[in-house]
Amino acid sequence: MARAGRRWVDERRNTAGMHVTVDYTLCEGHGQCIMAAPDVFDLPDDSEQVVVLNPDPAADEQDAVVRAAAMCPAQAIRVS
């Protein structure tokens, strides 16, 4: 974090304007996305589908999130 004026600014904010969603009608819980972007996706114990931990990830996560979407066998991940 860096100080900007009188407030702290998170330098990892979403400067890419990226938003991640999962189509749960398609998600089969393969978990490939977790290997590519573990800070963005999770597969809780006893769950059959992934969870998006951070739908608006920081710009430095962009490559990992795009890779996660490409790796999804069900093509359930959308990045906009």
C-alpha cells in the first residue's frame, strides 16, 4: 500500500477493469482454474463447484485469470 494524500491506496487494485464470473450451470468442479489462479478461485471441501474469491482481481492477476479461463474444461469462466 502507498500513501496518497491523507488516505492509503491499495496498489494492487483492479486497474485492468477485469471482472471474473463462473457459469455454475457449466462448472463441473475440475479445479484447473485453482492451479492457474489460486488467489482468485477456490474449491471448498465437499463442494462440486469452484468459488470466485475475488471477482475483481488486481491487474497483476490478469495473465493468471485468463490462463485459468482457458484451462477450464467446461469453459465456465468468463473474464470481462
